[in-house]
Amino acid sequence: MSAARTPDKEGTLTPREIVAHLDRYIVGQAAAKKAVAIALRNRWRRKMVPPELADDISPKNIIMIGSTGVGKTEIARRLAKLAALPFLKIEASKFTEVGYVGRDVDSMVRDLMEAGVSMVRREFEERVRSQARAAAEERVLDLLLHRAPPSFEEAGGDAPDAESRRRQKLREQLRSGLLESREITISVQEKGFMPLLEVFGQQGMEEMGINLRNAMGNAFPQKRKEKRVRPSEAVALLEAEEAARLVDNDKVVEEARSRVEQTGIIFLDEIDKIAGRETGHGPDVSREGVQRDLLPIVEGTTVSTKYGPVRTDHILFIASGAFHVSKPSDLIPELQGRFPIRVELTNLGAEEFRRILVEPENSLIRQYSALLATEAVHVEFAPEAVDALANLAVRANEQTENIGARRLYTLMEKLLEDLSFDAPALANARVRFTREEVERKLRPLVESEDMSRYVL
């Protein structure tokens, strides 16, 4: 057996560091954070083992079970930003069984491949950014030199030297922003509008729609149009064109396919909406059919995309659902077996709500304070006011539907409604919310069942 491969920079984040990063934005749910951290680290570990063994190591897919508003989707969102891996979040309820109008499950792999190609193309373009910018500057300088008449000193010297001096002088002025009063005409690629053609129906028809769009695009090539812009805008527009020209599209697709197949992650939200057995009639008749169609994708199959075939054997699937009406055992047994790791997320109480309001880097109080600070209105919340907000959120969830942390958004909006409306007229004002103020504004709404049901 060959030796293990050398680690690379993808493995710099340990599971503990991944959890620490998620802790900066998400309160609680340690079990779910731990599970996704291990799964993410295992993506790198598999790359380090000998190739003949790596092919047999399949990802351990995860199901996260918890009520709405407890952090399932937020964990996926933060994981996507943290991991430099092809990532797709999609709702399982969008899919229908083959033969019904809607999207087939293969489309999620095509979408993941699109995300992978976009990610790799951005990386490749970033590598040639300096080269592209230099080429764009030269094109802009060519246009400026054709416009600018030579000075007396330049006209009296040798032509090549004078041209070089004028070019260097214009380059310095361009980089320092001294030419922004001018406008130049550049030729840019026109973004032609093509109507969206998507054919729903039997398996593969959706891909036919994609190919039809490509064929029509080739039949009607994109045109170029002239545009008058300032020199700095011209450099930015031409830099994007030059970067795209310098990148080898074949290499982009090859690298993207490798990443998608080896390290891709698909987050299947609302999987509980397709749980349940056939009833034989009604709008949910295709739920079990969607599960059967999903099974080969999770097990490992080859999906045709416009970039070529993509294998799903080593794509990691993380599913989540509230499972209020159904339960995980309502999924077909074969699909249950493909999600061996199950994590239950706990419901949030007053203490978690209090921490959500103040602890995360993007906490609600910081968000609203930053918004009002743009109007020179400075907002403060006393600790007792934060406690009152948390307790009222728990009370509202108990009286109506439990929507978890999302209840805090509705309470904060009602609390700050008048202040947000009058903020432009309150420049340099300082507003401090106390427990009494929070109780006065929100308790009547929470305690009135009709008001809490229809207003909150």
C-alpha cells in the first residue's frame, strides 16, 4: 500500500476550530456543530489517505432534526462561508417525482456543478488579476493617447521617447485618479438577454433545456457595444474581460468537476416535507417517489451536466427538517440507511434568546444599532431590557406557533418601529431602552392572544 499523501492548506481548520467559528454566530446546538465539523474535517482526511483506500471511504451523511428557528439553516449558511468547497443549499420540497411537473432531483447536482465552476473561475481569475489589470490599463492608455495632444516639450523631442514619456505620465495620472474628469469610449461585450428555457417533465428534459439555451447562444453570438465611461470605470470593465480571456475554461471545468466529486457538499433543507408513505391521491402523491429518485443520488451515481458527467459517490449530504408532522422513520428504509448520523437540535429558551441578542458578532441588537447609527441615533439596551425581550419571545412562542429565534425579529421590529420612523428628525439623539420601556411596548401585544397571533 502506498504512503499517505502530504497535507495541504485545506486541512488547516480542525474540528475544534470549526466549532469555534460557528460559535461566533450561532448560540448553542453543540451537538450539531460537532457533527458538521467532523464531517467537514473528514473531507480533508479522506484526501490524505492512499488513493486505493480513499475510493472506498464514503461520506457519513447527516440529518439535523429540530424545530424551525433553532439554527439548522444558519449552521449550513455559515459552513458554506467557512469551507472553500463547492456547496449548495436547496429545499427538498422543490423536487417532484419523475412524471410530475417540477424539478427532478438530478438538478441539484447540476446546480452544485455550476457553483463549483463559478468558485473555481473566480479563483483562477484572481490569480491573473494583476496581469489582467496591466492589460486593461494599456488598453485605456491607448485610448487616452489617441485623444490627448502632445505637449510642446514632448512634440519637440524624439517620437518614441516622447510617446513613452506621455504614456508614463498618463499612467501615473490614471492610477492617482487625476483623469476622472474625462470620459472615454470603450467597446465592451454586450450582455445579451436570452429567455429562460426550462422544460419540466421526464428525467433529462431539464438538461435538454440547458443544452437548447447553449445552442441558441452559439447561434446568436454576443455582440459588443460602445460605452462612454470614466477611465477608472474603463479599467475595471476591461480588467474583467481580460481576466476572463486569460483563464483556460477547460482547466476551470476540470478542476471544478474534481472538487465537486471529491469535496462537494449538498445541504437538503426541509427533508421532512418529502417524508411519509404514499396515500395514492392528493398533492403529496409524489413524496415517496422523490425519495426513491433521491436514493441513487445519495448512494452514488453519474449525473449528466453541461460540463460533462459528474459522479456523486463522495458528495456529502446534510439534510435537515423540523419533523413536526412526520418523523425520520417515515423516510423509506433505504434512504434512512444513507443518513447514518442523526443530530437533534434543542429548542431555544429565554437564556438562549438573551445570548442571541447580544453575543454573536452579528447579533440583532448590533444590527439595529448600526442601522440607526446611520441617522446619528445612538441606541442602547439595558441588560434588564434584553432579559425582558428574551422572556417575551418565549411567551409569544408558547402562545402561538413556536418559530424559535425568528420571534426576536418580530419583537425587535415592533419595539423599534416608532424610533425607526422618527430617526431622521432625531439627529445626535441617544436612546436607552429599559425593562419598563420594553414591557410597555410589547407586553400588551404578547398577552393579547389575537394580537400576538396576527401581529407577532
